[in-house]
Amino acid sequence: MAEKKQPGGEGSREGGLGPISRRDFAIGSVAILSAAGGDIRAGGIVQRAAPVPGQTARAEPGSPGGQISDSSRIIQLTVNKWKFEVSVEPETILRDVLRQLGFLSVKDMCNGYGACGSCTVIMDGRPILSCLTLAVECNGAVIETAEGVAESNPRLIDAYIMNNCMQCGYCTPGFVVTAKALLDRKPKPTEQDIREALGGNICRCGTYPQHILAVLEAAGD
């Protein structure tokens, strides 16, 4: 099989990631996480992913173990421009729905107490904690996760990479999503604006100063 050449030739090696640039690496990584094909049956969610963004995936009512439940409800979600119809139980939280749809950037550091910010997503234009949000309350919502941010605001992803904002990387998606929501609301934030916006996000590796630099850079300052 012929070798596929990467755009940019040898010059792209300057990013430190071999034959691909840092930006291509970031976009490729989240693209893998955002692939949500096939049937998924777990945690009260039974759904079929839409083949392309913009089409709607039909849901099959279900509950843990694949059994039909009288209490399940069908909800419609648009996640990173993908449309889904999903069957969920009344107690199912949005975080679990998103992860089982394949959006694995949505994390859980605090066991669902809403104390870490790692499960943050943008819903209808504002950042929310998906671990404290019931999925049944999100019918018709438009949601953006870190996978979507990589496509809609690659400048922010570039700034996070170049400013070394992650060590273990577990909390990074929540920071990125929160920063994206801030930039959507205030394209030219001050350092104080950034500190306030990111105040609910916890990083156990202590990378806080770098996030401020990255958001300022993404804003063009």
C-alpha cells in the first residue's frame, strides 16, 4: 500500500510530533473520540448514531440490561452538530448519555458532586455541569463538547497545546469547553474574566497559570 504523505512535508516536523503538526494531532485525537457509530446499550441508553452530522438517529427504548422500561423517555439532542434521539431513564444524567454516545472528553473527577468542572459542556450557549443535569431535562438542547470545540475553535486548541496547559490531561477538556464559552460571550476577556470563568475547574496537576496564557493567546492578546 502506498504511503500517504502528510501535508506540509518535512516542515511539519517542527511541531515535535513527527510527520504531523500539533494542530493536526489535536484534531485527529478528538475526531477519534467523537466517532459514535453503531448501537450502544448501557446505563439505560439504547441508540443508533446518525451516519453524518445533521441527520437524526432513531432511538430504541431501553434500560440497563437492554430491557424496555415504562419509565424511559425519548429525548432529542444535537451534539457537535450530530442529531440523536435517545431513550433515557428519569434518573440518567447528561454526562453518562454523552459518554455513551461516544463523546469521551466529558469526564468525572468528583464522582458527580459538581465540584471539579471536568464534565463541563456548553448547552444552548452556556457552560453547564453535565453530572448535575438530568438528561430528560435536555430535550431539544444543542450541546458542544471538547470534540466540537476542536472543530469550531482550533485556535483555542492550538493555544492550549503551545502553552503546555496539560500534564495528565484529564481535566483539560473541561477547561477548554469553559474557555470556549467565555470567548463566545466575551471575545476579548481580561485576565480577571478568565480567572472568574475558570474558577470552577480543578486541575490536580496545578497547571492554572498556563490556562490564562492560553485563553489570552486564543483571544488574540
